[in-house]
Amino acid sequence: MAPKKEIKKETAKETLTNDALQSKLVDLKKDAMNQRFALATGQLPKTHVIRKTRREIARVKTQLNKKGN
């Protein structure tokens, strides 16, 4: 078997500027807060969105750290 070659796909987050990443991070944190409130009041039918939002926040933070703030 031939070894697998990893092909890195450039995502839209990698092309964003630091300011755009910062604003995206703020928006995601607001979304996460609203989702937590909705969960607490029983108004969030799809609880998996909380996990997706957390992971998206982590991805944005990783890109910010790679760029060196």
C-alpha cells in the first residue's frame, strides 16, 4: 500500500484577517451564550449545536494563534 498523502485544503477561515477572525470569535461567543440560555430554558431542540459552536470557537482561536494575533 502506498502511504497516504495529506492534502491540506485552504479554508475560508485561513484567508480571513485578524480583525475578521476577532469579530467572528465575538459573534460565536454570543451565539454560544444564547444557546446556553436556550438550553437552560428548554427552548433548544437541537443540543448538538452547542458542541459545534464550541469547536468552531476553538478553530477560530487556533487560527488567531497561528497568525500571532
